[in-house]
Amino acid sequence: MNQEKIGKFISKCRKDKKLTQEELAEKLNITKNAVSKWERGLNMPDVSLMKELCSILDISLNELFAGEKIKENSVKKYDENLDKILKEYYKMKKHKNIFIGILTVILVLLATYMIKIGLLLGSVLFFDGFIAKTDKIENNFDKNYYIEKYGGDLDSNLSVFPDEIKSNMKNVKFSSSLKTGFFDTDGYIILEYSLDEDDYIKEKDRLSNLSMTIENYDGKKYTNKVKYDETSYNLPAYITIDGFDSTYEYALLDDTEKKIYSIYLSYPNITNKKYKKYLKKNKKKYLINDSIKSYSMYNHTFDGGSSYVEFSDKE
């Protein structure tokens, strides 16, 4: 799958329809920033938007994934297959049972339809996106690297993390493991460090004042603030994301040791020994996947819950 090619194709189709990025974003009830990321090849459209996007641009799902126009008589049946795959994948992603589920969908589709060789090649390209690529780093924290490489996949600008490792930080430990698939990035980023009392108070003050202003396509603005929680974790926490899109971002504070744990988790595995001790006391909370009831400092709904607008890269 060539994400850059797909982005250029989306851009061309948008221009062919004489739509600006803002106009396309408005039709999809998302930000111009999201459309810009698609067209630059930085992100793919969310699975929930793909059918509507294709309808607006007057293209098929198969053409979207191919990044080019395909003869009509070769795509109709395959589009039905892709549509079913998207629906099943979206359900399975919520239950974190992707591998088994995808194999099941493939077997069902292959048993149901006789797919031509040309379309089978398209299928290979499509499923190539599901092959996870792991980016694992130990003891080398670079905040800008994650923001620039993963962009909107993080649903965050990692604000609970310091901008860099400074000389006043002691006992620094860092580890990360991010798996990039077709639709999103799963994994963790964890930074631990200690400070002397004065610096600890300053960093605690910074965390307590974190906020993010989100602007809708119509100019309306809303500012979210970090949440403070003393009960959910084993330590007091400043939380910027709590379950939104199965993502969690927070800083745990140990006032006794003057130690801070900066945590980012996407689709957390509650049995993972690497970060098990940093998870919520009630592990059942991670089984709930309802973005409307969850929280993100970086996102806001301007219509009561049917869609969300994310923060701008300029913030």
C-alpha cells in the first residue's frame, strides 16, 4: 500500500470536484488539518469515514486503496468485499482480536467469491496495510521524533512528556514500542525520571496547567484542560487522554520520591509486564470502548457526540 500515492489521489479527486480542503472537511465533519494529513500521505482516513469520503469524491473503495482510477466493470463486486472487510475490521479492532478476525474474514470472502487475479493483487496491497511494523526504542527519548513520525495516529502531542531530557533529571528510564498498522498505531511510550524538590514542584505546576484549544471548521473554539485524579491509579495522576479511541496518556506523580512517570498507551494490554504497574487499579475499565464517554484533552465534539474535532498541529 502506497500511502503517499493514496494521498495524492485524494487531493486530485477533491480538486476534480472543485472542493477546497475546508469544504471537504466540512462535509465529513472533521478538521482541514485531517484532510491535509491525508493528502500529504501522513495519515489514512479513519475507517468510519471511508465510505462517505468515496461517495463525495465519486470513487470506489478499491480505487481509494489503489490510489488510482480502475475500470468500473472490475471493481463492483470487490467493493462489496472491501466494504465487508472494513465493517468486520472496525468491530474486531474494538475487541483487540484483529489477527484471528482478519483471517476469518479473508477465508469467508475467498470461500464466497471467485476473485480474479488482478483483484487478488489489489487484495494483497490492501492487506499489506495490516502487517504491523514495530518501532522499539530503549533509553533514547526524542519527543519530536514520535510527533513527526506518527502524527495524528497518536491522537496527542505528548504534552505530559517533557520536551527533552535535561541535566536536572535523575534516574531516567525510557522505553517505547509502537506497532504501525493500516489504520492506527498501537503500543506504549514510558518515561521515568526524578527531580529535586524545586524542579519537581515546577514540573508538577506545568502538568496541572496543561490545556488544548480545539477549533471547529466553522470557527467555534473550545478549550479542554488536563484532569487530576487521585483514585484511579496507584499514584495521583494528571490525565490528558482517558480511553478516547482506546488511548491513554497521563503523568503519575510520586511526591515522596519526587518521581514522575509519563505514560502513553494505545490499545493497552493489561497483562503487559512492561507497564502493568502503571495501569488503573480497576482493569475492567480497559474493556470499555466508548469514545463518547471517554475523555481527551486533544479532541472535542461540537455536535454532542456524533463526531469529534482534533487539535490543530499549530497548537
